[in-house]
Amino acid sequence: MAPRIHWTQGTAVSKVTNFVKTAPVVHCGFTGARRTPLLGKILLAFIPFGAYLITFTFYHDLQKLLGLDEKHVSTAFLPWLEHSLFHCYPHKILSSHTSPVLDFIAAIPYLFHFILPLVFSLYLIYVGRRHEVPLYLWVAGWVNFIAVLVQLVSPTASPWFVDSVQYDANGNIISVADNEAGFKRVDAMLGYPLFHNLYGKSKVKFGAFPSLHVAWPAVVMLFRPWFGYRFGVFHVCWIVWASMYTCHHYLVDGLAGITLAYIIYTSTMKLYHPFQCERERDVVAQAEYIPVTAKIPFTDTCEITMPEKS
């Protein structure tokens, strides 16, 4: 039997009578849904992420299927937009002052990027916010899927490509820098082609806009990150700087990634997502001045009388 809570506030009685238990088995009392295991919710939340992985894996096949030619990559739009907005190229300013220390500092958030979704999901479970894991994966999945669709339909070149590419009279590429760009210096110091192997095998070579390297930390920031919002903002700024310092992205790429994350998060929370019970529980808890992360004991008959508001 699902635990029951009777909410009273003096003259008003809340419509909520079923409390949603944030445990491996979640009772979705608000929506009338059947009780669903947490694993089932995670699998549901993984649908947009799965769509992203399929699109990413078969990127070139989809280009051929849709008649998109990667030779017609935009190399002028992003530089034009960057200069129109900032009247300069921030990545050129930052990349003109390099040092081994700064190279390694820039490499840290890029290496952590690959495990960020897993680590943050485990963090949510560890701190007792396991009901937020499906919602986080849902938002992150849609951010990734929409970003890769934009990159599929409108591929854009990164600064390292635009600044280094040379063409012959027929428009064929004569020479161009390696995909790892500024991280080539890190590979040289390590004596191992770490970043060359990572970026040399990437299926999306022309996916500068929007930047998923920036969008992922932005999603984490919106979900109340570890160490607080200040660290979340610092993490986003850190990788925006690193992306420009290593010539992987323009500043507009990072801003587009942040904007995309905010739009998906806001529309998900205010319009629709398939995990209504968690959202409505949080809304009610906040309305009743109960911290969302508060631990409320579960019994078969749990009677809680709310004090009358002044």
C-alpha cells in the first residue's frame, strides 16, 4: 500500500493525497500512473539520448541519405557572426598566449566531458536526488539530439579549420591542421597521441555550432550542481575559455550551447516531460515550504498537519 499523507493548511486542503516515494520503486500518485521502477524511468529518459547516439553513429550515412554534401561546409558564417557581435575574434586573442600550464588546465574539462553525464547521474543518486536522474537524462538527451541535428543539416567549421585550411585553384583542400587543434601541444608533452586519437576518430568533424562541450556543463548547472551554482557557472566558463583557447570553438558556439540547454530545460520543466509525478511533488513541496530534498519518513498511515500560514 502506498503511504498516504493528509495535507491541511487551516481552511484549505491540498489536492495531494498520495505521496511519491523517491526510491527504486516510485509511486506516481499525481498522474495516476502505475508504479514504475526507477530503471524503467531511466530507460524511458534514455530515448532522446539513444536518438542522438544513432544520429551520431550514422552521421555520414544520414548525410548521404538526405543529399547533404559535407564539402559545402560553412566556413564564413561563424567568423562573420563572431566579428559582428564582438568586433574581434576572442579565440585568436586567447590562443595567442599559450603555456604548458594553461594547456593542461584547458585539457581537464575536455577529458571530464566524456564521463560527465554518468558522473552527475551517480552524484544525484548519492545525494538522495535519484528522482531527478530520469529528468536530467531526458533534458541532456534532447540537448544532444537537437544539437547534432543542427550540425547534420548545417555543418560549420571550427576555428582551427578556418584558420589553417588552404585550397587549390579548384577549391580542393591542400592542407589543414589536425582535429585536436591546440591539444596537439598536450599530446606532445605527454608523448602520446591522446587527443589525436579522440578527435581523429570523431564522426562529426564539422560540428562547431552549437557547442556540446559547453552545453553539457550548462545542463548540469541548471540541475543544481555539486558544490553549488557558483561552481556550476565556473565549470561552464572554464570550458568556454578552454574551447576558445584551443581553437575548437568560437564564442558564439559556446553561447549557443548555453542557450540551447536553457531552452530545453525551461520548456521541459514548464511544458511537458513524461515524469510528471516528480515535478508535481517538487512543486507541492516548495509550495508547502518543505525542502525538496527533505527526508520524510514513510509509514502505512502517515498523517501530517501543516501549520496555518500567517
